[in-house]
Amino acid sequence: MAQLLHTNLNLNTLNLGENEIGGEGAVAISSSLELNSALTCLHLGANRIGDVGAISIAKSLQTNSSLTVIHLYENDIGDEGGIPISKALAFNGSLTTLHLNGNKIGDDSAQYIAKSLESNSSLTIIDLFGNNITHKGAISIAKSLESNSTLTSLVFGGNKLGPEGAITIATSLKYNTTLQNLQLSMNNIGDEGAKAILSLLCFNSTIKTLNLGYNEIGDEGVKSISESMQFNTTCTTLFLEFNNIGNEGAQSIAKILISNSTLRNLYIFDNKIGEEGGQYLAKSIQFNSTITSLLFSNNNIGTISQETLVQKLLLNKELHLAN
């Protein structure tokens, strides 16, 4: 396959995912990438290429000018391989999408990713879900977002950011004008981190999708949402599933359904919303004419609230209701 890349000038997509090619196979593929000028998409996910393979791929990325998308997820890549990949981004001018999710890269790699993002002008999507990045790495990447003007999607879920990491990201994004998708699920940001991120929506005018699911967020964390979303005119999708939101939080969420005319999709399933919270949501729906999808299954809203919601659903022809 590596030999084929040396001579084939027509192949633009190569999917070798889940083939256990290992580090040796990745080395062979990457050496071909240095000469190939046709391939635009390379899928090497779940291949156990490890740090050896990542180092070789990084070398080829410094010279390759045709590759735009590369999948390196679930490859046992640690900082030894993550740092060279991160450094290569500063020299590569063609890559637009990088998937590094499900590896073992930590704060050291994150620091070099941040440095590269300050100068890189091609990367638009980076997926770092499920790595070992803490608030220290988040601080580095957050700072780079203040100057980066090309990244539109940052998938940062499944790491170890905590409240401090979320607060830092929120502060930096006040100055960012390009990021549209921010995924921070499964980071234990809690109420403190949620307040900071949700307050960001008052200032940010580009984020369209915000994912804060699985974050131990309670009523206090979503209290600021009604004020933030009142002034926001860009966020269309909000994920708050698998948190600890109760009736008070539901009341705050209900307020945005009344005042906000931009939100289209709201996911609040698997929380702790009871009968009272269900009534708040039901009453607010009749005043909303823009939301199309509301998912709130696995709460405890009770039969009465369900019946009320169904009645309001009949009045709202745009809404898709799921319980």
C-alpha cells in the first residue's frame, strides 16, 4: 500500500482504519506521504501505531502539502508522539482536520498544539476528545484561541479540565471570533465552570453549538443561562444532558425558551427535573416559535407535566419533543 502511494496520482482518500498496521506500517505509509501530492484524506484510526508511528507521521506532515484530513484516533499515542505531531502543525499549511481523540496525549502536547495554533492558518477542526489534558493544557490552548482566526471546531471533551480549565477557555473566547463548535463534555467542570462558559454567551457571537453534557452541573450552574441566552443570537444547539439539573435549573432554562429566538436544539435528558420543573418547561414552550428539538427523557417530570407538554406540543408545530 505504501508503494502504491509513491506512484498513484489519482487516489485522494485512503481508509486503513482498524487494521492494526502498527508503528512499522505507519512508518511505511508516512514515508510515502512525503512524495505523494494527490492524497487529501488519510484514515489511520485504531491501528496501534503508537509513538513510533506518530513521530513518523509528524515528519511527513512537515513536507506534505496535499493532505487536508487525517484520522489518528485510538492509536496509543502519548506525549512522545503527540509533541512531534503538535509541532508539525506549525509547518503544515494544508491540513484542515485533525482527529487525535482517544489517545494518551497530555499537557506537554497541548502546549505545543497551542503554539502551533498561534501561527497555523489552515486547521479548522481539531478533535482531542478522551485524552489526558488537564487545566494546565487547557490554559495553553485557551490562550492560543485569542489570536487564532481559523479554528471553527474544538472537541475538548473527555479530558480533565475541571472548573479552572473551563473558566480559562471562557475568558479567552471573549476575544475569539471564529470558533463555532465547542465540545467540553465529561470534564467535571461543575457549577463554577458552567457559570463561566454560559456567561460567555453574552459576549461571544460565533459559537453555534455548545456541549456541556456529563459535567456535574446543577441548578446553580445553569442559573446564569437565562441572562446569557437573552442577549445571544448565534447559539442554536445546547447540550446539558447527564447533569444534576433540578427544578430550579429547569426554571432558568424555561426562561430562555420564552426570551430566546435563536436556539433550535436543547438536550437536557438524564437530569433531575421533577414535576415542578416539567411545568415550567411546558408553560414556556407555548411562547417559543423557534426551537425544533427538545430532548428531556430520563427525568422525573411525572404524568401531569407530560400531559401539559403534549398539549403545548400540539400548539407548537415546529417542535420535536422527546421524553
